[in-house]
Amino acid sequence: MKKMTESGSPFLFFFSFFCLLIHCLPVYSAKSPPPRFPSSLISPEDKISLSARQNQLYRTKYFTQVLDHFNYYPKSYESFQQRYLINDTFWGGAKSNAPIFVYTGNEGNIEWFAQNTGFLYETAPQFKALVIFIEHRFYGKSIPFGGKKDVAYSNSTTLGYLSSTQALADYASLIIDLKNNLTATDSPVVVFGGSYGGMLAAWFRLKYPHVTIGALASSSPILNFENITSPYSFNDIVTKDFRSESENCYKVIKGSWQQIEDTANQRGGLELLRKSFKICKNYISANDLEGWLRTAYIYTAMTDYPTPSNFLNPLPAYPVKQMCKAIDDPTTGNDTFAKLYGTATVYYNYSGTATCFDLNDNSDPHDLGGWQWQACTEMIMPASANNEESIFPPSEWQYKNRVSYCERAYGIEPRPHWITTEFGGHDIKRVLRRYGSNIIFFNGLRDPWSGGGVLNNISESIVAIVAKKGAHHVDLRFKTSEDPEWLEDVRKQEIKIIAKWISEYYHDLAHDQLS
Amino acid sequence: MKKMTESGSPFLFFFSFFCLLIHCLPVYSAKSPPPRFPSSLISPEDKISLSARQNQLYRTKYFTQVLDHFNYYPKSYESFQQRYLINDTFWGGAKSNAPIFVYTGNEGNIEWFAQNTGFLYETAPQFKALVIFIEHRFYGKSIPFGGKKDVAYSNSTTLGYLSSTQALADYASLIIDLKNNLTATDSPVVVFGGSYGGMLAAWFRLKYPHVTIGALASSSPILNFENITSPYSFNDIVTKDFRSESENCYKVIKGSWQQIEDTANQRGGLELLRKSFKICKNYISANDLEGWLRTAYIYTAMTDYPTPSNFLNPLPAYPVKQMCKAIDDPTTGNDTFAKLYGTATVYYNYSGTATCFDLNDNSDPHDLGGWQWQACTEMIMPASANNEESIFPPSEWQYKNRVSYCERAYGIEPRPHWITTEFGGHDIKRVLRRYGSNIIFFNGLRDPWSGGGVLNNISESIVAIVAKKGAHHVDLRFKTSEDPEWLEDVRKQEIKIIAKWISEYYHDLAHDQLS
């Protein structure tokens, strides 16, 4: 079987957080829910205040943001409208210096993150916190160049302003301005983020300690750069997830890639595959099918939540277990394709409304497309699949393939060393054990991204919370009545730490005001 | 007497560190000394190793630096040659992880700073440190756009890349690359800087703790932005300096501005002034003369060193005292202009070679001219003179005057809030008391810039060293046999603290290597 590489395979291309690009998001995902609290999940007391605000999670606002924070030529003075979502239902107000909880938006429509990050809303009442979700530049409605995505995304000259450092400076500028407008300059700000948003939250605390007192960085693989952590970790964890459910499940999937290719190479094989997987269109290739399945496995592993969810797609509780149930189902006997089809429907058709599937659907309901640019500039996170154990076909990360893709796509080269130059990562324990404070790194070990996360405490107040059974930023999701105890414990730990940050801040503030 | 404002007066314009722009640097300053150790100041042991290297302070090298670290459009990929000076005479080498001392260059030719920053060279032997001075982009020989200053300085489109954040990213990139090339990745880096270079050193520790283990920020007025400290502090300290020598000295200077203007307004008055101050050219104005004198007072206050020096100009020890001696000199009786001329010669003609003076000399031997751009973009440091006590005529800082100047000069507006947005400054004690580590803020209280400095300890390892009798980064200067005890003490304290940083680092390194 041929090795898959970035250049050789249309899928497997960019390991992004929520977007494998070619299969950026699969078809038939339910539409995003309206921006409302899941009413079953909130206390009666909260319900009252929420109903007074038409049950809304947030109001939408815009901030006039500078295009380029770091340079001063005339073009860099251009501005754009940056969207942010605000909920002041629970806020204790500026006079009491009540806290501000800020979600540092990541690579997508901010409403989508707000709807999937209940932790801020559910924790706000006890802290009387103002809740803000800030959209990342170049995503959602926060598009420079007149808000016109076709202009902003047209080429590298306009896309050039899409970078993590600009995004962090956006957050600093917006938060400072907002606090001034609210005359809330002494309100402590706590930042939160998941995934790339978690990286931004951690980096924001490291770069802007004067703007935030602490960061909860959930599932943020800040060590997934250069050679800091193993390039195999991502695929190894996906492998482990499936294997933990059943050895047979792992073996069937691992063996299936060869079977798909063998079948595709036989006369009539592609048609057989097309029918086996209910592919809508006539066209099918082994590569496309493999990518489609791989996407399902990866995202299911990432979102292997203990309760039913609808983040990327509607999914049952413990969806990896459900996939393996489909494979281990004795009624499908030795029919590998029927078994695989069973796994695919867990991810692509849990709602049961699909009658056929489109392998090459490029719809992007959560507006994740800008990640391709980020993956061509600074987000160079090596990911390989080892030869022996991997559930996926072996693959080796080749930087040169990324380069040639990016040169073709945008006419630019990545800067693979920039993230570690700007934000560090190497020897993080040595660097931060006597430096900085107030960061929580949460990781769930079933999350493939956890391999690049901070899994050990660095100092007394830069701490790791690790949940063996957790998936991708599960801690930040809305509570449900079925949440397992370990998840409740994680949130309790996080809240306790955040409470300590805020209480220390008030102590220091009172001390300063006396002196 | 009319109030002087930024727009109203050709001098007083930009309070920069070493450059009042219109009188950027006065005439007849001695040429920069050659880049050699002052041989009387080094130990016999050091002399040997130095003579082996032709007694040189440094070798000159260049690094290919990225033009724009934060954006990714094609132009931003351009590079330029950044100069750095290196001295490995004392270095213990990569194998023993011997330290690297880096001077974060400020707004001028880096050779000038290297020649006036003996502290690194003199401290290097005991730490077996490699010594590096990095030149700030757009100064000296580190000119983007092909090294052509006429192109780089031609307009805001090219000057736009001159900013503090770009400079810090330059330092990070260069240091990381240099360490890789020397296979010295585990060598601890300590950064040093004076004045704006001290601001950069402190900010570098705050923004790049993964690149440096600590910073000695000497005379760095990082609190001189917005309304963090009083806009009057600079002029108040100049006033206090002269007043501390003699009340008469202060009174004569304070009264002289009116006298100069009155004289200038009389028939033949300008000619009288021209002759009194030995002005070379026919043209003279009260404004120009006042600016010329003011420059002398300010720079003399800044460089009121306890030993003879030649930083901005050749000066005697305690030059403020010498100026006041000239004023209090009974032989000049009531002749104010003769007294003022006496002060001017202390600053402008200590070497005794000048026969007349040019008030409008714009020569810039230390290549400080780029500061004007920085003062029009991010370096907005308000400076006023109060009405009652100031030795200078009253003046009020008016931001709008800066704006209109910068619009005329470059067609751009300053961003007065950027520095505090990016680097903080407000409530610095509250922000950093539980965050960060390993910064020494040195200030000499006779230095007018000390009013914007950090004068109190922030935490156990972010500390202030304050020398009541100290001037602008006096601690960083080459030792002399006449140094007063307080200065020796300051340096001893600094060395002790730096030794602690390095020792802690080695402790942590050994711990990591064992684990």
C-alpha cells in the first residue's frame, strides 16, 4: 500500500482542529441551533433573568479594529469591524469591579463557539461576570477589507493580516476599549478558549498579563510545533481510542484501507464501494472514500463526549464506542464495508435524515476556511502515522510538501519556526516554572490533540488538569444532567482555581487602593 | 512670555532620549572613539586575551532578518541585513552552557552603545559570557530596503516597519538563530539595555521569557506613557538637579528665558546675543538660542556622571555642578549672558576646540534620526513644564500638536495608546506582583527620565535599584578608578542578582536533565 503524504493524498492534508479542508465539514450536519440557552440545562433562577432578555445567549456588537497593530504605513491604519458577543445578564457591574469573562475566539464563526461553550455562561452567575465572546479576525463576520470575504480571502496581500499575533492584539485592544467604555478598568478579566482558541487564551495570558489575570486554555496543543512533541501523537491517540473499545474494532479499521484500495482496483470495485457507502454521485475514488472515513474517525475521537452532542455533527454519547459497536455487530458478519458504513453513519447520519452521502462536500457552515491560510503561514503542526500500530495507513510528515502546497495555493512559504520564536514551547517547564502565573491547561486524554498539550503542572499556578476520559475541550461544554462525575470534578477544580485568581486580584486591588 | 508648545516652538519638540531633533546633536562633539577597551580599565588578565584579539571590543556580523514578523503578505517576507557585534573572548562555550549577554540596541548606531556600555564586557569574564550587541532596525547599518537609508527613510510606507514590536521580534529571531548555530540552545541569555534599549530589555523579558532568563533595564521610563506618571516629572527633575547645586544657579537659568526674549526684541538685541554666545552664523533667533541652551541643560542633567565622560559630548565629572559654577562665578557679576555662555561651553566645548557655535546644526553622528518616526507613531511620552517651579518656561503638553506635526511630516497619526496596550504600564505593581520574574529596573534619580521609571520593587525578583546620585544608565558605563562607592555598590547588586538568575537556571537545567 502506498504511503500517504500531504502532497500525495487529497485528504490527510491539513490537520486542523475542526477542518480537514478537503472534507472541511461533512454533509447533512444539522443546522446550527439558534443562539439560545438549552433551557433544560439552566437553573430556575437563571431562567428568570434569561427570559427577561428574550432567552438570548448574547447580544451582537462590533468594534472598529485596527488592521495592523505592529506597523505604521498608511495601509496598516485601515480598520475593520470586529464582531463580539456580549451577555451582561449576570454582571455585577463596574462599580463593584465585577469580573469579565472573555472567550478568545478561534478559527470559525464566534456564534458557533458561544453556543458550544456553556462553561462561561454557567460559571458567570456565581462570579457576577460579564461574558464576552470575541470573534477572530478573518472569520465569521469579522472580515477586513470592508467585510467582503471575497476580497479579504482573495490573495496573500489581503490574507496577510490573518495571524495569531494580530488576533491577540485585537483582543487586547478590544478588551481595553470595552473596559474604558464601561468605566470598568479595575474589573479583572479572565480569558477562556478551546483548541486554537485555547492556545490564544494561554498566549494571551503570557503576552498580555496587564489585560488578563488568568487563562483557562482547554485542549490547546501549544507544544504541537517543531519537534517539541512526537508527530505521531495525534494518530496514536485516535488509534488508542478505538482500540480501547475493542481490539477487533481497531483491527477491522486498520485492515480496511487495504481492502478499499484492493476493491477500488478491481473491475466494478468502485461501483461496489459507491453502493456500499451510499455515495450520492457517480464519481468515487479510493482516496476520497478513505478521506471521508478518516474524517469521521478523527472527529469522532475528538468529540468523544460522554453525552449526546452537536458540535461538529450530531452525535450520540460516547460515539467511538458506538462506531465500534457497529463494527463488532455480529449481524454484519465478515462484511467489512457494511461495518465501515455503520461507523460512517454514526458520524454522518446520527440524525437519520441522510439518504446518500457526498464525499467531496466543501460546505463550511462554521466558516472554518481561513485555517488553510493559517496552516500555510504559522500553524505548522507536524502529524505522521507510524507504521506499526496506527489505525491509519503509515504516513510521514514532510515539511516540503506543505511548502509546495502553500506556494501553489498562495505563492508564499510557511514560517515553521515563528510560533516557537514568538510564543516558546521548548522546555516549557524550565521557562515558566519561575515565570508567569494563572494558567490552567485542560486536556482530555481521549482527545487526539492532547499529545501536544501541557499535561503536567509547571508551577503552583500554571497547572495542568488532565481527564483520562475527556475529549476535545469537553470541560467548556454546556452542562447536562448526564455528565459523569469526573467531568463535574474537572469543572469544579477549574472554578476553584479561577475563584482564587479573582480573590487574589481583589486582595491586591484593595491593598493598592489603601496604599 | 508666551507659552511654548510642541507646535509653537521649534525646539522642545520631541523629548527623545538622546535627540531633541532640531538640535539633534550639537556641533563640535568629539568623534566617536575607536571600538577599543579603555585599556586602563581592564585587569591584566583580561588585557592578555584582548590583545590576542587586537584589543577589539567586538567583531561585526550581520543576520538576515525578516522585514515583517507579524504579517504574511509577499512584501512582508522581504529581509534586511541586521548588524550585531559579538565578543567571544570570555565565553565559556556551548558545551558548558555558558551564558550569553545581549544588549538590546536602541535608537542609534550600535557601536556607539557598545562603546558606552562597559558593564557587559566587564561583567562577562566572571560569568564566562558571550557578549552580543544587536542593532535596532532602521538605525546604524541595520537599514531595510537594501541598506539604503534614503529609501528606508523616504516615507511612511517604508518607515512603517520601524516599531518596537518588530525590534523585539528581531531580537528573538536573531538570538534563537545564533544559539542554534552555536549549538548553544541551553545557554542562558540575559538581556541588558539602557534608556529606550532598557525599555526594550524589560519588554523583551516580559514578551519573550523563553528567550531570556532576565533583564537589566537601566533608566527605562516604561511608565512615561499616557497618564501613568506626571508629565511634569522630566522638567521637574532637571529643575531639581540644577537647584540642588545652588539656588542662584536655578534662579539665573529660570530668569534667563525672559531676558533672552526681551533682548531679542530690542533693536540690536539679536546681534548682542549672537556675540554673547559666539554664534558662527549671522542668523539667530531667541527660539533657536533657547533651544540650544535647553538642550545643553537637559543632556547635561541626563549625563550628570560622577566621572569625565564622552557619551553625547565630552563632559567633565559632575557637569551640572560645573555649569552652576559658571553661573555662580563672581567674575561674571550680573552678566547673565556671560554666565549662560559659561554653562553652554561646559556642554558644547569642554574639549576647548570650538571657536563659535552653530545653533541649527542637524548633524547626527550617532544616527538617532529615526526616533522622530518613533515619536510620531508609538513613543508618545507627554512632557510639560509646570508654571511655578520649572527651570524652563511653562509649557503644556498638547497631544494635538504632535498629531498635526506628524500628519505634516509623514501623513500619519500617532497611536498614543498602543504602547500601554501592548506592554502595559498602568498598575504595574498589581499586574506583575504575581506575574513574571527576573527584571532589574535601575534608575538614577538625577536622570530626568527616572520620573517615568519603576522606582519600587514589584516582587521578589522584579526589583528596582535606585541611586539617588545616579544619572542616565550610569550603571552600564565602563568602570573608572574614580567611580564613587554608591556606583560600585549598584553594580555589585546587579551582578549579584544576575548571578542568582544564572545559578537558578543551571539548577533547573540540571534538574530537567536528570528527570
